Amino acid sequence: MQALGEADGSSENSLQRLPDVREQLQKTLRSQGHAALLDAVAKLFDSAPSSAPRVLPGPTGERNSYSLHPRRRVLCLAERNEDRLLQGAAVLAVGAQALWPADAQYDWARLPVELLTHIAITPDWRAPGVDFDAVLLHGDAADALNAQRVLAARPGPIVGLTVLRPGATDVPLARLLTERSTSVNTAAAGGNASLMTLG
């Protein structure tokens, strides 16, 4: 099922390549009367971790590194437009793609093109085959229970659900990231790690 604004959602679309996304989002919040969200959005972008790999200590003859990568696509569920915009900001801050349900299409259409390429619309997020690997939900206990039932019935990997109360701005960015550790045996290449990549 093709979603409006759909892109590949890969980490290649991370915000390191799109420095104007934050500025466009801030302009949109001001122009649409959501200036109260500006501080919360700034905190999300400022606290987003770098995707650059970090070298870890290890034994001689081994090079270990650790890095964080955005999830491919995050479903954003909220009744209030302010909450949905905040969810979108959190997803964009880590460099992922947001997925909004069809009832958010009006709000989606009011966004500038620089943001539209990072936010897809799906006619029915409950339908089989709709692609996302994390969910942000602003809602109450009943909303959370309904979402959990749908997610539990989905085939494939378990999809994590993060629930916040309406109006909450403390989105845990760690839930929108995946960890990757790499270990290279440099001793097997005579101490030259670049030889390990030769095909």
C-alpha cells in the first residue's frame, strides 16, 4: 500500500544531510500558532545523539565500535495536532521517517515540502503490510490498550509502543533508535583492517 509522501525511510535520510529541517519545523510551529512547542522541539533536537561510531576498548587484534541508528519508520498516533507535531519533531530529530494516519492528512498538507518528504500518510495503519518499526502514542490507558491489541496481532517482529499522556513533551528518543556494534578482527589481516574489506 503506497502512502502519501512515502520515501525509503533509510538512515541515509538522516538530518546530518538536511540541516534546514529543524529550521523549517520551527518556522512551521510559529506560523501555525504552536510557539509553545518551540522549547520542547529545541530540546529534542539538541539531545538527539550522533550516529557517528564510537570506538570501544578491546583486546589487541580487534577493533570494536558502537553506533546508534534511527529506526526506519515511526507511527505517530495522537488526537491533538500539537502532540502529533511534537512526535514528528522527535522522529525527525533522530533522522527517521514519521508515519501519520489518514486523519492527520489535513495537518500534513499544511507542512512545507522540506518536511513532507519525511512524513508519510497511511490510509489505515492497522492494515496488514503497513510498514513501521516503532509507535509513539499520546493518549490514555484505553488508547494504549487498543494500540497494543493491534500491534500484538501483527505478524513479524515485535513493534515497541511508547505511550505519553496528552500534552507531554518528554519523548524518549532512545525508543526511536537501534544500536549496532561491530567487531573487526584486525589480526587476521596482519593488523591492517582495510584488508578485511577487500572483495
